Amino acid sequence: MAKPIPVSLLTGFLGSGKTTLLNHLLRDPAMAGCAVLINEVGEVGLDHLLIERVDEEVVLLESGCLCCTVRGDLARALRDLTLRHEAGTLARLDRVVIETTGLADPAPVINTLMRDPFLAHRFRLDGVVATLDPRHAAWQLAQHVEAQRQIAMADRVVLSKCDIASDDEVAEAHRQLDALNPGAQRFLSRQGAVPADLLAGMALYDPAQRGPAVAAWLGAARIAAAPAARGAFGQRAAAPPAHDGRIATHLLRFDTPFEWDAFIDAIDLLLQVAGDRVLRLKGLVNVAGEPAPRVIHAVSRERYPESTLPDWPDEDHSTRLVFITLDLPRAPLEKAFAAMCGATSR
């Protein structure tokens, strides 16, 4: 295969609108070369009956949750798609969308793509899209850690059912996102409609990606603005977030270029010691002696092979690292870089 096939993960809690969103996406002619893997819990699948385009390129997984026993099925389904495409029995395979069950933790699904050598050579994670129903956001995020992790790991969040949600409910959902994952791009959906390019440009593997796309992927500006945004909803914003602050986003900036080996040692030490608490890491790294930044990307204990961008996206050449963590404050992250690299963040 000339290029790895992009894989988009569609997640979100039970009843948050994933299937409706997927139906709208599949109506777009640009999705003609898309294969869909639908994960369900239970002996009999139901959601696939709601998907309007059910054909040989839609694969239903029924043997359980993607975060546990179904992972073998996921790998086999992706291998089968690849072999059919290479044999010519599947005319097009431009993209894969994996719709998870509402109770799935996205991390093991992502790690399946990272760990399997056959899959890692042929597929790449393009990004994670999570749906969130504003009418139930506060309660779900307060009660269910799965919902928290789905939102925390997302690159893009779709606020669904905004046509029937009140303005106050939408505002509260934004406040929850400010606390859980301020760096994620947000989209409002009414009656399931979403922008046609919802899945486009989420990852930084395309050499043509330039400034705006890189900035959107990193989300540093949105993270920096989040504390001010939390105060925009009046007195309700003064209350602690529903998830009680266990999940946090930390933006670390370093002005001095890194020696790459020392930087990777610091990252690997963090992932080894606290990988279960690092939900996601992404960033741009200024490496000493190199004219363009390297990209760092990790989920839990798994680190993607690094890549190099063609150029810096803007005039800011500092290293910018975004950590989304569970029960892991900023201080230990800073200490790791100080100890391993002699670098102080700002």
C-alpha cells in the first residue's frame, strides 16, 4: 500500500447520537470508499439495522466491547479488509470508521492499531471524534468514567441534539468540555447534521498540512483560553467540574531546544511510570539542530513513531506539549523534564 489508510474512531456515551451522526456522514459521496466497523455489546447486534448503508464494506462486530474481548475481532476485521483490497475484491478502501459501543474506553482500540505490526504498516489513527448530548452531559460525566475518558481523548467533540437542547444545557456542556478537554475542536449538530469535512485533517501525517491544521490539531490556543471561558457561564462556572478535577489538561512550553535522545528518555520514563494516568499526549518538539518540529503522540503507555513536519506552523518555535491526564498533576510532568533534560517549562 502506498499510504497508510486513515482510521477514525467514533465514540461517545450511550444514546449520545453516534449512529445518527454516522448515517449523515455516510450520505456524503466523499465517504464512498469508507469501510465501517460497528462494535456492539450482546449476542444480537441492533445498531447496524439503523445504518442506512449496510453492504460488504460495513462490518458488524458483535462479540463484545472494543476495550476487551473484541480487540481480536477488530484486528481480524482490519486484516480482512486489507487483504480484500489488495486482492482487488474490494474496489476502494480510502478510510475506516470504527463506531464503538457507548461503554468503550478508546485507549485499547487506539493501542491495537499501534501494537499490531501488520496493522501499523497499513493503517494510521487519523483521530477520535466523540459525541456528547448536552441534555445529559453533566450527569453522564459525573457518573461514568467511560464518558469522561471518551471526551478526554477526543480530537473533535460533536455536541449532538442541539435542536432539542436548551441554551443553558449547551452552555453547561461547553463548560464541561472546558474542564475535561479544552483543546478539542467543537461542532454543534442539529438533527444529526455535521460538517462534511468533520473527519478531514485531524492528524498530522499529511506533508501538505500547514499552519492552521497543525494549530487545530494541537489545540494550544484553546487550552490557554479555557480558564477565561470557564467564567463565561455565570455563577454555575464557579462550581467544581462534575468529574471533580480528576481529568486535567496540562500545556507545557519549553523555549530551549531539546536533545532528542534526552527528550525521548523523559517521555518514555513518564509513560513507563505513569502511563495509565496519561490518557493522551501530543505535541510539537523543537529538536536542537533541526529546522522543523517533530511530532510526538502517545496514548496511555503506547507512543506512536515520531514524524517531522515540513515546517513550523507559525512564528512560535517553542516546544509545546499537551498532556491529558487522570489523577496526575502538572508538577510531576515538569520534574521529569527537569531531571532528564535540564529543561524548565513555562
